[in-house]
Amino acid sequence: MIPMIRIVTIFMALFSSYALSCEDIYGEYTSHSETHWSFVLKIDKDGVLLTYTDYWYGERDLRTDQTVVSQGYCELVNGTYELTFAQNKVDVRYHHELSHASFGQVGSSPGLTGEFIEGQEVELWKIN
């Protein structure tokens, strides 16, 4: 017979591993793009929330905005942080000093990089 404390310990280990495996990168991150799109990524104990915003202009300079919000979870798989959403998976890398050069500034700050847009590495800087 398995002692109750062992069952509880196994249960907690199995079902809390997703959130705990990514606690080193908990926080909110944002892109600094000079183009029309932007990302805000929030990673916490409850999972991952990715907000993608894009816009374009049509006739008479009418602007159309599109926002897509995706919920998911984070796992640490073979040393790589993997964000899983209903539509896709994105491997992200954490950088203690992600350069600000891509938006014309000097310096660096903590951030993540990953292929959030197919074929394009997106940089996200930690804002809190």
C-alpha cells in the first residue's frame, strides 16, 4: 500500500511541473517594432497569454486593427523554453542582456527571442 503523502507528492509533481518549469522567465514582455505589428507576452504560474496586434490602411486612409489573443502554457524541454498554444508551438530563448540595437537604442535589458512570426525571429523585452 502506498502512503497517502507519497500519492500527494507524486500528484503535485505531475500537475505543477508546467508552471514551475518556467518560473525563471515569469514576467511580461513586449516587442519594440517600427512596423505595424506588436506582441505582448505574459508568462506566470497560470500559463501564457500572447497578444498579437496588427493593422493596415485601406481606402481613404481608413485603418483596420486586428488583435489576436492566445492562451497557452510554458514547458522547459531539454533546456529550451517551449510555449504551446492551440495553433502552434514557439521555442523561446531567455537573454539576460538583449540588445536594444534593433530599435535604434544603445544598451540592453532582459528579454526573450523566438519565431513568433514564421521565418522571423522576434525580440521581446521584459517590462516587469
